[in-house]
Amino acid sequence: MPETRKILIVVMDGLGDRAIKQLHWKTPLQSAVRPNLNWYAEHGSSGIVDVIGPGIRPGSDTSHLSILGYDPYEVYTGRGPIEAAGIGLVGKKGDVAFRCNFATVDGKMVVTDRRAGRIKEPDTTELVKAFDGLTIDGVEAVVKEATEHRAVLLLRGPGLSAKVSDADPHGSSKVHDVLPLEPEAKKTAKIVNAFVKRSYSILNDHPVNLHRASLGLPVANILLPRGAGMFPEIEPFEDKWDMTGACVAGVSLIKGIGRICGLEIIEVPGATGGLDTDMIAKAKAAIHQLESKDFVLMNIKAADIASHDGDPVKKVEVIERLDEMAGFMRQNLPEDVVVAFVADHCTPIEMQDHSGDPVPLTIYCEGMVRDTGATFDEAAASQGGLGRLRGKDIMPILYDKAGRSEKFGA
């Protein structure tokens, strides 16, 4: 038996697209100069992936769960717990987590700014401290700041449910009363409504907000929870695949997926999760982790940001930077690594949001049977030897290419 190989999955977030008139009816991927990604396609096998299923628009959270080999319909409980885990607040069974915004409301509880002027640290750091030790009807309420105007709320106590509506009205209207979506959620809805009112009383006259008001800045005088979810019971990645693993990402959501699955989160200087992220630094960190880990998941968010901004020229530029990163990998990846280049979802420029289109996938390792694909793009991948797959099919294929699968039958 040959020795087992390591596995690296490079997720190029939001990479897939549709034909764009501004790019002469090509996709940004087809328009970009991409010799290194094309090299991997030419020397490997390609296919297209319905990350959740045909025509289903994946979120970044559900898509990454699928790519890691989990069935999101079985393990996904909502975005709140993942956001919480992404900033290091990992709950336990029975805990309910919410995403929150620091927001500005007037005296009638009408939202005038959902992001409180895009408030950020150090102001949010001080505001969060005011919630230390908070309990409501015997339920512990833990608040922790996230990036910029965002925060997370974790509720811990008996009899909680995630089946509640959002307090956040997602616009300039009155703060919503949180409603139970099933009878068992009445207690939780009552607690969340009490929390929202308490947050206003805590924040409205806080010294940070008094100072902001004196400067003419929007005050962050309320927290608006949304996206409730129970902390999921997910089989740890190492138990599921018998491999040690790490996650290299700049976005807290992807870090949260990694933490919930038990991957070690690698903090990389310069990995911002934005358009300015240092892609080469991420590649170096991933390769370094492969010295001691069996598996690495790496996410690069920048292409998705360009798509959400509706900027095809910027997306082409991002893809060409991704190609430079792929070139660095060509020169530095060890021979005992199976590498997959894939997107987590399609984010068409025309939509400025995720779509249900399939995304390209290329897998490369030494001794790989090459298909006829010579370029890495949506159209060429659809003709590749891997065919059309689901996201949760990727890990078993890589696992087998790495010499780690068990024979089924005699």
C-alpha cells in the first residue's frame, strides 16, 4: 500500500459567476489571466459542483459544512452559533446564539441606523463590558463583540429554543417584538424581548454614547438580535475522517465553521477577510500546517466581496491574484498533498448575491488521471472527468485520492 497523502481544500469564496456583457459575455473567471489555475486543471481532473443541490442557493456556512463532508440538512441549526464560534464563543448543547447589531433607535424604538454609524472598537469593546454578568429570569446572557457594529448573544439556561423571530427589523422601522415560532419557544421569546429592552436601558446613557452624541455621531443605544440557532451537535472532523485538521481563514463565519467542526483555527497576519487580504500569507500558513496536520481548509473571501459590490473588473483582478497564489502553491506544495480548488457558491455580478448555479472544481495530485480540460473555468469544468457532484461528495473523493479510504466489500 502506498503511503497516505495530506489534503488541502482551497475555497475561493463566491468565485463562480454568469456571462457578463461588460466582459464580452464571459465570466470573470474566463476573462482573467490564470495560467496557474489552468495548469492545475490541465494536469488534474475537473467537474462542477452543486454545493447543496441543483438550483439551491447556498450560504457560506451551509456550503462549507457540505464541502467538509457533512450533510447541512442534518447538522445546520442557524447562523447565530457559527458567528459566535467564529469569535471564540463556543457554546454547548442547549445554548441558543444570535447574531446582533449595535444600532441606533429613537425614543419610540424606531431604528434610525442599523449599524450605529458603523461603530467599531474601542467603542464596542467598552459597550460590551456593560453586559458582564447579565442574567434574565435565571438565564445567563453572554454578549461578545464581533467585527465593527456586530456582536453575538448567547443564552444559557434550561428550556430554551431557537424557534423565535428576529428583533432586528432589517430596515428603518420599529424594533420588532420577538415572537415564538412554536409553543415551546415562548420562554425564549420572552427572554429575548426582555434582553432588547435591557440593552436599551444599559446603552442609552452609557458614557461611550454620551461622548459619541457630543461629537455628532450616531449612538449605539440598542442591540438587535437575529438569526437564532441552537449550538449543533456535530461529529468532530478528526473523529469523522480520522485526520487532524486546521482552518486558515480571515472571515469569522468560516472560523466559526472550523471551530464547531473541531479544526484548529490558524490566525494569519494580513488575513483580513477583505479585498486587501494577503493571499500568499494564507498559502504559506496552509502549507506550513500540512507539515503537522493531515488536512487544511483554506478560504479566500475577496472574489465574493467584489461580486456583492457588483464590480466585474475588481473580480477579475481578484481572480488574477488568486492565480498568483496558485502559482506559489505550484512551487511550494509538497508532493504528498492532494489539492482541490473549488468555490463555495456562485455569486453572479448581476445578482450581487448567491445563486444556485454550480461551481467549478479541480483536483490535482501526483499520478492523477488527466481529463481533457485545459482551463479552470465554469464551462471547461462542466466537461471534466469528475462530472457533476454535490458538495458533500468532495471529501470522499479526496479521501480516496489520499489513500485513506476503506474498501467496501471483499
